[in-house]
Amino acid sequence: MKKTISLIGTLTLVSLGLLAGCNNEKDTAQSTSELSQSRVSTESKQSTTTQTTESSSLASTTTSKPSTTSQQSTDHSDSSQATASSPSINEFPYAVDLSQYGPSLTFYFHGVNVPDAVTIKNTSPLIISIGDSTSYEAQVDTIATKEIRVFSAKNNEIRTVKVNTQLTFSKGITSNGNPDFSHNLYLFTNKEGGLSLITPNYAGNVSDDQRDVMLEVLQ
């Protein structure tokens, strides 16, 4: 009887020992699992933090690039505005400098009811003689670019020329009474590199739509 009780007790202790061992293994496994989950969570947070930091850095870099482009665009715009606002190098591209010519210039007409010639004496004051009977004191004026229709000296065709030099009559010396002889004259450099004089159409034999057309006279 005693042996039976002793055997039962021994078995009971062994069972309790085995049960305790199993519980310890479960606790150890659970602790290991929790530790692994903690590490995974920590690594996940670190990865998320790293990605967030990298994304923020990339966004900052991307944002800074348009700013640089914008600055370059502004600089370019300012440069364009400065260029656009710069004054023209030559405001009178068709001007004639009479000081580059001799003391006397004569331009000859070819036609009917017109003077033989116009002579410009490059003196001070300037003297302009139209034909043999009319002379004026005049001055050289530089004017804003003006377009004038003329009868071409070569073929009498009408063309438009641009001028900046005007010969303005200031005082009559002799006159034949023709009012057209007191009208201003113009000078320009023609395509051949020579000097052309523009005078009123002294003949006057034109239609009404050509009343504004003047004469081109060559030396």
C-alpha cells in the first residue's frame, strides 16, 4: 500500500515537472515571439522614418529646382527688358552729311517745264539756286524719318523713298515769282551710292492722285 502511494506521488511530481517545463517553454516561445515582433515593429518604424526623411529630402530638392529655374527666367526677362529699352544706335539712318561733299553740288533736271538745274552752295549760310533766276538762303535740318513718293530720275516711275535731311528755305535772295520754288527740298543717298535731290514737281502735269509725288534729281 505504501509503495502504491509512493509511486502515485512520484508520478504526480513527474507530471507537475513536465507541466511546468511545458509552461516554461510556452513562456519562452511567447517571449521570443514578442521580442521578434518588437524588433520587426522597431525596424518597420525605422524604415518608415528613413523613407519619410528621404521623401522629405527629395521633395525639398524638387521644390528647390523650380525656384532656381524661376530665378533664371527672371534674370532672362530682365535682360530682355534691358535690351528692349536700349536706345536705337542711329535714329536718323537716312541722313546726309553735306560736310562730306564739295563746296558746290549741282543736280540736273531732264524734262519739260522744269528748271535746268538746282545748285547747292555748301557755305554759311547755305545758298540754293533754282535755275538762273531764283536763289534762297537755306539751312540743313535733320528730321524724323519721312516717306516721300517720287518720280524716279531714271525711268520716271513712282517709288517711295525715306529721308532724314531737309533743306529749309529761310530767306529769298532773288525770285521769279514761282511759289513752288520756295518749297523745301530733301536729300538722300540712293541705291547706287550717289546723292539724290528731291524737289517739288515744277512741271505740274499730273493727275490729282499724283499731286503729292515729287521729283528725284541726280548730279
